[in-house]
Amino acid sequence: TTRCASHFAEVWTGAFNTGVRVFDVRMEGSIALDDLDIFARVGADKALVTATPVTVSDGNLTIDFIHVIQNPNLSGIEVYPVAAGASEDDPPSTPGSLAVSNLLGNSLSLT
């Protein structure tokens, strides 16, 4: 199992209102965040961090950001393994080396 921490912040003044930017986040084919409205959750210029446990079966974590209203917005992402039997409150293990490849358009591969 992997834990994916997604970092969001609504920093565009055009979306400083509820319902202006709404999107879904799908991880490994399942909706992890449905109808996410950053402004409705935390307001303007504030951080929102969500942590989602994800099971990756093919060695590639697939995350899709799905347009509902306006374009999706992501400020950062953390991906780290969760040891078997670990609680969600346990700190992550120290990651090994990370390589970025296949940087194409809105997609990249991390290994």
C-alpha cells in the first residue's frame, strides 16, 4: 500500500467563491476525492492536504484530475510506502532514490 498526500491551495482570485472550481481526483481507477472544491473546504490562500491510501498493483501510480467546473488545481504531491500493519498516524518510511522520466504534457513517471 502507498499513501498519497495531495496538496492544494486556491490562489486564483477568480475562484475565490464556492462552486467556481470543482474537480474529482481518481487514483488507480477509483475516485479518491469527489467534487473537490478547495475554496469551500478551506477558503482562499490556505493549504489543504488530503492523505489517501492507494494500492498500486502494476508498479505505476495512476492519478487523474477530472474537470467538473473550471480546471483542476494541484500544488504538490507526496507519495510514500506504508508498511504492512502500519497505522495512518505512523510517519512514512524514508524514501529511496527517485527518478523522473517520460515528462510529456501533463504527465510524468516517477520511479
